[in-house]
Amino acid sequence: MMKQPEPHILVIFGASGDLTKRKLIPALYELYQQHLLPEKFAVLGVSRTDLTDEAFRGKMREFLPVNFQNGETEANFLKSFFYQSLETSNAGDYPKLKSRLEVMCKELSIPANYIFYLSTPPQLYQVIPPILAEVGLNEVTQGFKRVIIEKPFGTDLSTARELNKKLLAYYTEGQLYRIDHYLGKETVQNMLVTRFSNGIFEPIWNQNFIHHVEITSAETLGVEERGGYYDQSGALRDMVQNHLMQLVGLVAMEPPVVIEANAIRNEMLKVFQSLRPIREDQVARQVFRGQYTPSHIGDELIKGYREENGVNPQSRTETFVALKFFIDNFRWAGVPFYLRTGKKLPTRVTEVVIYFKNTPHHLFEYQSDNELRNNQLVLRIQPDEGVLLKIGMKVPGAGFRVQNMNMDFHYNELSNVYLPSAYSRLLLDCMQGDATLYSRSDAVEKAWEYVQPILDAWKNNPEIPIYGYPAGTWGPEMVDDLVENGAWRRPCKNLAHDGEYCEL
């Protein structure tokens, strides 16, 4: 059974925003229903809008998941919600916030334990924490003070360093929780268990037995209504530098001495330190970028990226990126890692695929020429979460013809097991003071250090092409040139019948 967090107040800056609505309130309600919140607990919403506590509760009721609604449960849950209007960038308003928190602590018999969640635009990450510190809301003498920061942690290496420097001037690293919701996913954490609890995998998780590793994060959606934001960001900043680098760290890390926050984060940092740098003059050969173009998917005409609202018609922002890289250490010497992510691809899927080396001598004939000879271990993060092992088996009948068969495990087969959403898991971890699944400042900077030469090359060398790819395809054709024999996996939505039929 999970331990109950200490009594505390969760302060949400940007309480009327989209993230609060879509993720935070449903996650808190989930924790409430699972009896994982402390008995003495309160939420203080902070925003510019002028609202009473009652009006705020009414607004939060609309954010609760419809399928979980229950009048009495909701009412009890929302009793813990309070509201304080505040001009977030005005330091003169913050004594008001401090007084309100002190009054709440006294009235609700809650010690001065505060978690500040910055559900705000990134430009406020350098504004709110220092002002909180100025009014003493970083002091840990009376109780814990923690700050949760959403990505992006900077927009390049220099801004990430500047942000970390500013935060660490007022808070210890132990008070800062940089949230990456990918790490809250059960299947991401299962990668550690799959590797380190199984004697059949850990001894062969190295360059002697693994041929290459492929990481895919594909989305069917385009930029939707986020064209203005996305055009300033792109796939490399939006996905690779944070989410996918975290996956690389978990797949490639050495076994930690103990399963504890700093031990795990130390090993992930070592992976980032071992990445072989991609120099600016190597970018055109090792990193391919693309942008989706108009296309028909079924009977529907899909518009291209440059036609989306808020996007510059001459934009060179990538909606797809694929790269080949190496990790220079004893475990991974010479093993290529391939990574791709993009929008408007054929299916929504995130997975890590380990391709094992072939047997040294081919004794048997395969059923068909296009069957891959490598054994593959597919760690599916979403959807149809689970683990799939592809092995060669004899085709029934005369002779020794081989075909690939699937051995699989699915999370949805676990009955009566509570699977927390990523945000409820991460919120609970922060409430318990467990930073294992949060990013540390040195790892954030190291990941930026790795992608910075790619950003610089694209900025400084306009001759590096950005390839078009029709919406609904697996990216630009030339990305096949990155991979030996051009064999990127073409995953489908379904994992169980992988290779038998494709559900897109």
C-alpha cells in the first residue's frame, strides 16, 4: 500500500487554464477516489480572474471527468478548494497570498507544507518562484515547500541554464520538481522492471547481443489550435529534448545501486554524458527533419502544416524529426540508436524496440523474404500498453521453415488493478517528496547540450533541407536511408496481433 502524503496545501498558479482543466483536476479527483490524498488537504487556485471560493468550486466541477461524477463525492472533494485572485507578475500582491495561506493553515489545521504548481506560460517560471521566495514562501523551517514546473525547461541551452540558475538561487534542487508526464506512465517505469528484474534480459542488454534500438513517438494529430506556439518550437524542442531523451536514459542506463531518486537520476545523467556529440557539419547526415504536406486520408483532404492557423506560410519548423546516434560507453559501444517523432503520421504510438543480433549461422529458411530475422522486444508505452517479444517458430508441416511469432503481455489484462494516470502518479510522488520521476537540473542541461548543435546547424545552414511528407505517411522517404537496410518498424495501434493485421 502506498504511504499517505503529509497534510499540505497545493497552490495552483494558472488555476483557470487548460492544463488545470484537462489534467490536474481529473488527476486530483482520481487520487481522492483512491483515498490517496491526506486527510487534511486543500487546493488554493491562484489566477488573475476575480472569483469567490464558491464560484471557483463551480468552475472546477465542470473539469471533473463525466464518467466519475457522483454528487456527494464531488461535493466532499470540492470542499477542499479555495481561491485567491492575484496578479502573478506583481510582487506587491504576494503578501496577500502568504496571509491567505497562513489563515487556511490555521482554520484547516494544516501545517505550513506547500506545493506550488506552475500551470502557467513558461515566461512566468522565472518570475513566480523568486517572488514567492521574497515573501518567505521558500522557507522550510516551518514545513516543506516544493515547486512543480512544467516543460519546456528553456528553449535552448542558454535559456535552460539561465532558468536553472535563477531557480537554484532561491531553492534547493530537492525543492524543485520538473515534471515530464512521459515518466509518469506505468509502461515507462516498467522498462526498469523489465530490464533489472529479469535474468533473461539484463545479461544480454548490451552491445554483444543488441543490434540496434529504435524509439518511436508518433501522433495522428497535427498542430490543432497550437500553430502559433508550435511554429516557435518544433518537434526537436517539443519532443526529443525532453520526453524522448528521458526514454533513452531509462533504456540505456546502468543498474542503479538502489531504486531511489538520486541513484536513478545519476545513472540517467551518465547516459546523457556518454552521448556521442553530433557536430554541426554532421547534422545533415545524421538528423532528418520533415514537415507534413496536404494529403487525402480516406475521403478527407488534410491541410499541410504551412496552411495551419498561426503558422508562417514560409515556415521551416519541423513537424517530424528522425536521428541516428551512439552512446559511447562499454555497454553500448557501436550500437546505433534510432529515434523518430512526428505529427500527422499513420497511427498514434509510442514504443521502444530492442533488435537483438541474429544467430551467427542461418540454418533455416524463413516463411517469407520480408520477415525480419532479428528477435525484437517491443516495449509499448501507448496505446495498447504492454510488452511484445517476437521470436522465430517452426511453420507446422514438413521441412524447417520459420515464421515470426508473438509472445505478449498487456496491461489491460490485469484485472482489478488500479492504473494511475501519469499526472496523478506524478502529483502523488511530489506530495510524498519522491523526485525519482522528475528531471534534475544537470540532466536537463545535458540534454539541451546534446540537441543544441542540431538547432544551430538548422539555423546557420539554410541549405540543410526540410523534407515534405504527405499527412498520414511515416515521414519523408529518405529517413529510410538512416537505418541499415531501411527497415524502420511500421507499428500499428494493436500490439497483440502485430504483424498479422494493421489497425491504424
